Amino acid sequence: MTPAWNRGVIRGPIGRVDDQASWIVKFGGSLLARPRWPDELRVLLAEVPGPATVVVGGGAMVDGLRSIDQANPRPAELMHRLAIDAMGLTARLVADAIGWSVNAEPARTGMPVVLDAPAWLGRGGRLSALPAGWHVTSDSIAAVVAASCAAQLLLAKSVAPPCPAPRLVDLSAAGWVDRQFPVAALPVAVIHWAAPAKGLEAAS
């Protein structure tokens, strides 16, 4: 059976969008616990009309770092950098499973790529421009990447948004996106969401 996605619009036109515009696709780390996630990601990317760059969440690796920090708190800047490093690991995992390349910059044309988030953030002072803390996750990082290249943003998560026609502040308050996201996503003109037709219990 071909994997199916539920889709919706958070910001921007409800109808047809620019076929030539590039997309940043945030692929939630919790989706990596789904047995068929490579097939699901291929189906999702096949539905994206323009050049696509996948930003992969840290998933269970970042959850582990968060648990360690809760038990024995370490400096926020250290944990922030370690969580971003974990995104580099999941990026390589996804790229290997799908057969795509890992790039330090978003795709402009051609085949989809997986973003090396640590490398991208390490250029041009981008990392220092982000607040450091657990309130900044791959959600906000994907939004910052989209804003940097005037791309459209697709948030692929394990569950749909908790409310219809959601505002960013409501999604943040509900924990569907991180607390920094309403600020990080301000310059992003088009934001869509996607969730598997049969999702997991929690967003990532």
C-alpha cells in the first residue's frame, strides 16, 4: 500500500502555489521511528512541486540529550550545539536510506537534498543569530533556512496541527512547534503541514 499523507495550509494561499519556488521540508525526527519512513518521505517529496531541501529533526537522539540535561543540567549553549550535531547524524541517516546527497546549502534546482544543518548554521554567523535553549528546535531551524532563501516551508510531523486554521502562536502554545517558531517563521510567506494518514501519538 502506498503511504498517504494528510496535508493542510498554515499560512499562504490555499490553492495552487508557485511551481518554481523552492521548499524546505522539515521532516520530524519522531517519523524516523515509523517502519516505512523512507517510503513515506519519497511519497511526500514527490508531491512537492519545486526544488526541495529536507531538514531532519534530531528525534530520539535529541530526546536523549534533553533527558541527560534534565538529570544534570549543562550550559544551554553546549546542549544547543549538541542537539544541532544530532541533526547532522539524522541527516546522514536519511540521506543514506533515500540515496540523496547531504548538502551544506539548500537546493536551488534539481533533485531533493538533505541539509547538513550543523554545516549550514556554521556559516556566516547563523548559529550565533539563533537563541540557545530547548525552546529552539529543528522547527525554528527549518523556518530560518526557509527565510534565508525565500523558500516555502512544509512541516512534516507525526500528527496534524491541534486546531483548524491555526495561528503560529497557538501551535507554539500547544507544543506542536517550538516556542521560537512564531518569531523564526515571521518572514516565511507560505507554510504548509503534512502528517501520515495514520500518525504517531506525539509531534516532533
